Amino acid sequence: VKKIGEGAFARYDKNGAAPAIEAVVLPESLTEVGDGIFLGCEHLSDVTLPSHWTAVPDYMFAYCIRLGSINLPAGITRIGVYSFAGCEGLTQINLGNVTEIADYAFTSAKSLETVDLKSAVSVGIGAFASTSLDGDITANNLVTVGDYAFQSAYIDSFQAEKLAEIGIAAFQFNR
């Protein structure tokens, strides 16, 4: 398989259903992927991505509520718009090499408690809003934090030596 089109396995209608896929190993031959290919796959819990990927496409795993953890290939530097939004079961993801986290990438991933933002340069609008991010965050390469980026999280402290721009209500309602 070289190409998977937009929404190939997705549930786009509130009353519709996505295939009951539980595990996916995407082949190394995969070079082109459309947005939202697994959007709303509520049974998906185990994913392996090709090692050569550099980005997670927009909406790729949005609302995959059973996805508990994912090990990103080392080359991933960008997390797309809404890529993991609504992944209520997501507790662990390695973001150590990611430089760009797009708008709403993890919004409402309610179980996500810790992230490694050491390489992050930008965090988009609402990227971690309504998550359970907790404790101290160090993001010394971070330059831009978008509006509502960490709204309604549980952050105790935030260290970002290069931070130049903080958006509207970026840390509002932190408990």
C-alpha cells in the first residue's frame, strides 16, 4: 500500500459507524496519507506508524477513544490539526522530537497527564486544552504558545526560556 485516501476508515457522521478496527500496522511502503483516515475509530487501541514519517496528518486519530498510548517514530516533528483530539484514553505519547504541535492537536484528550515538550518550538491554539496535563513542564525551545493552548489543565509550573508569544487565555483555568 502506497496511498490511503482521506477518511478511508473514518466515521464522519454522528450516527454512523467506523470499522471496528482494534490494531493497525501501517506499512513502510506508505508514502501518502489523507487527513482523518481513522477519525472516530472508537475501537482502535494499538497503532504502529511507518518509521520514515515526519508528521502525523490532520485529524488522523481524532476521537479514537480507546487509543491508550502511541510510540511515534523518531522522525516525527509535526503533530497535525486535531490529530489526537478527543482521544479520551490517551495516556502516553512520545513528543520528544516534535517541534510543531498544531491547533487542537490533543484537545479533550482527557487522560493525557504528561508530555515532553523539550523540542517544541510552537504549540497551537487549544493544543492541550481540557487535558489532564499535570505538574511541571519544561519547554526551553518553545517560542510560541497559541490561544487557549493549555486551558483547563493542571500545570504547576511552566519553564520556557525562549518564549516570545503567549496567546489569549493560554493558561486559563489551570488548577
